[in-house]
Amino acid sequence: MASYQYIIKDAKGIRVEGSLKANSMDEAIDKLTKEGNIIIKVKPAAEGKFKDRVSMFDKIMLAFYKLRTGVRLKTLVFFTRQLSTMFSAGLTIEKAITNLEKEEKSKKFSKVLKKISDDIKKGFSLSEAMEQHPGVFNPLYISLVKAGEVSGTLHTILDELAEYLEKIEDTKRKVWSALSYPIFIIFFLAVVVWGLFYFIIPMFAGVYESFNAELPGPTMAAIAVSTLVRENIFFTFMIILGFLMAFALFYLSDRGKFIVDSIILRFPVIGNLMENSIMSKFARTFSILMFAGVPIMETMELVQNVVQNAVVEKAVRNSRKMVKEGYTVAGAFKKTKIFPAILLQLMSTGEETGDMDTLLRRGAEFHQKLVDSVIERLTSLIEPILIILMAGMVGYIIIIIYLPIFNLGLAMTSGMK
């Protein structure tokens, strides 16, 4: 049985908080209503079970959970935009979600919307219903919806949230479009090199062996590698798979993620691209949370979980501690030496004028333009560089293969003696 926390008003109208055990949420609600209580809130006691745990096992389970229950960002963007439009047009949240659930093509997301609709009918607020699906709606999304419900500006928040998600999705698409080509070329080069070692080099090795000739060192090394690949293909595959799994586990660790993310940020061009993309997301997230009226400490905590880079996460976490100690927001971020001067200046001005959300939005647009600029430069540079790399690698292997043929007459003479 699972544990559920509840807030109710009993038959005398007295507010009561407590917990009970039940096999399901519906059973917990039935138990409470049978006693004549009015339910204010019911939620699983284990809600947020992944939030404070940092063990490797929990991180792996969380990754699988999100993979199993998550939906594409594009789907979430469309849902938020449609929900905002319907709610602004005068439909109730329940009616709007019911309509979207009927039109949703994704079966996984359709089930989520059906559950949210049922929970709202039971008296849950929209944010409380969304909290039951952490794989779909992250803490940022839920906090913004909750802020909109409390302030009575849910329609405005939903519209801002839809625009925010569209910008994030657009930035993500641009970054991946810039990186997809080099990733494809590198993968293709790996396949070509494997094909040369597995099929081509053994053919030449048989010819050279028939001459019983002494081969150059590079050619002998290539033949040895080819033999190793052909005779131990399963073992080679397991080594590669083990390496990838070890890297994945290393990246899941706090130390490993920090090291890898630090290296990525130091890469020429690509590091600049990732840095500007992160800063654009950071500023845009900070802006929309401030616009929604989320308290500054909660805003910083949510931003920390959104940037998805261990180096920047650590900087935000340290800044949050300094703000607690009495630093200004801009002053705390400045001491980390991670954030660019323009964002720090906008924060400082925003604190003085009380218009931080607008200024940070401008900062996000500035860094978005830098992302676009880097992508254009990367696109123009990466293609010739990768072509030269691929040609050089394949050419080097071919030269190694044909090196003995350049002195074939000497090899044949040597073999006849």
C-alpha cells in the first residue's frame, strides 16, 4: 500500500491534515469522502522521491522513468499554446484539457491528459494534477502554473510559458542542427574505417603473405589491428559497449558531469555555441519566473535545475547561498566568474529599477542572436574541416595498405629467394 498525505475539512468544518495508506489515489479519496469530509488536497506521500536523492541508482532509475513517461518538447509546446488559446477564449481548464485529450495523437500524452482531466474533476488544481506526472511537467512548468493560479493571471502565464517553450525548442533545434552534421560525418568515418579494417586490409594481407615479403612497420601494424578486429569482433563490440556504458555512468555522477561539461565549454566554437545557448536559456527562464512573481530564492533554485550544465548549476547554487547571506543577485552571480558581463549589468540595472524580467528577456534575445551567429560560422567552417579530416584518415589507411606495392618488385624478388 502507498501512503497519501491529505488536507480536508471534517464534518464540523475544521481543517485537518494527515496521512493514510491506500492501494491507489482513488481508494484514498473514497476513504476520505465516506467519512463526510471535504477534500482540499490529496497527494502521494512519496511525491518528489527523486528530488533529494543523489545516489547513482536513483539517477539511473530517474533517467529510465523520464524515458518511459516523458513526451517530446515539441508536443509540450503545442499543448501549452493550445491550452493558453482555449483558456483565453473563455473555456474552463477542464473543458480545454478534455478537448485537447480527444485531439492528441500521442497515446502516451493522451493518457496523461485524461488523468489530469479526471484529477481536476475530483477537485485538484491544474498544478496539483500536473505534479502527478513529473516525467512530463518539470518543476519549472508546475511552479509557473501554480504562480498563475495564485495570482489569478493563469491565462497570461500560460501564454508566456508557451512562448518560452517555443523559444527553448527553437534554440535546441538550432543547436542540434549545427551539431548533427559533424556527428553524422564522424559516425560515417568510423563505419568506413571499420569496413577498411574488416574487409579491405585482410584481402591485401593474404596477397602480401603469399609473397613471404618483409612488410613496412605501419602496414604490419594495420594488419595486426585488422586481425584483432576480425577474430575478436564480439569481444571488440563488448569493449565498445562497455566503454559507452562506463562513460554514461561516469556522466551520471556529479564529478563526472562537472568534468565533461567543463570540457565541452572549453571546446573551440562548439563551447562558445553551448555557452551562449545556456546563457540564453538561463536569462529567459529567470525572466519568465520573475514575471510570474515567483520568489527570488525559488526562482534561483528552479533556474539551477533548468540550465542542464553542471558548471553553471554550481555557479547558480553558490549564488543562491550568497543571496541568502545578503548579497545582491547581480553581486552574487558576479562572484562566480561564470556569467557574462552583459547579463550581470542587466541584472544589476533590473534590481535597481525593479524591471529585471524585461531586461533579462533582452539579455536572452542578445545571447540567442549570438547562438545564431555561431551556428552560421560553425556551418561554414565545419564542412571543409570534416571533409579534410575524413579524406586524411581514409587516405592514410590506403597509403598504409598500398605501401608495399610501391616496392612490389623488391618484395617479389625477396619472396623468390
